Amino acid sequence: MRLDKFLKVSRIIKRRTLAKEICDAGNVEINGRPAKAGTDVKVGDKLAINFGHRILEVEILETKNNVPAAKAKEMYKEIR
């Protein structure tokens, strides 16, 4: 699954276009490496997302194409 799509489906970021902009600006790392919007993510990857005022670190638990809002948080777990 593409990184920008994962961020949108998991509801970490509200819109896919915004997720793409954040990725392309260099504010997202996968396993310690900078990642673009089209980078593939898989279960077990660790993401670090820089929102400016805070950094969200998560581990991907599952990748699904469509998830109800109530189950979106089950796609990842926050590391810190």
C-alpha cells in the first residue's frame, strides 16, 4: 500500500492530498529513512511523522484498503 493512502485510510492525516504534501516535503520517515508519498509500506514498518510541533511515531499493524472510522486506530500502534 502507498504511504499516502495508508496515512489517509488509518486517519492519521485527514486527506490524501495533504498526506502527499507532507510526505513530499520530507516530514515522514519509514524505518529511519525519508519517504515519498508513493513508497510502499508493509506490516511491521515504523513511521515517524513530523507535524512541526510534535513527532508521531507509529508501527503499522495491518494494511487494508478501506476501514470504518471506529477501526482505523487498529491499523497502527503509537510508539510514542
